[in-house]
Amino acid sequence: MSRYSQNTWASYLSHQLQQARKRAEIATLKTVEARLSAWLAWNGGLMPSKGEWKNLADEIGVSPEALYRELAKRGKSFSHRPP
């Protein structure tokens, strides 16, 4: 394996480990509010586009309906990523 391939693989594994740690940390939180806040903190405070909210709910381990209720409670106090 070339040096470039080793560095690329190490970078990939490092990223995957960070993502797994993020998901594990978020999963320990009890409320939708806490889980969403943690996810936002990890992602620069930006929400995905509306069409991706169901995926976000799955990622943070809550039902889409619970996520939508939390977003409605927060109103427009968050920014969206450009589509």
C-alpha cells in the first residue's frame, strides 16, 4: 500500500471514528431538545434542508414527529444549510 493510500485510509478511519463517537454521545442524551442541540453543535449550528429532516431524526434516534415538534417549538431560531 502506498504512503498516499495509507494516509487516505487513516483519514477515512479517523473520520468514521469521530462520527461514531458523535452518534454515541448524542444517543446518551435523554430529550429531543438535547439531542438536536448536540447535533447542531457538532454541525456548525446549521440545519439540513427541510427534505433531509427525516434523515436527521433517524440520525439522532428520534421519531420524525418528535423532531418536527421540537423544531416548531424552536420556531425560526436556527439556520438552514443551502440546498
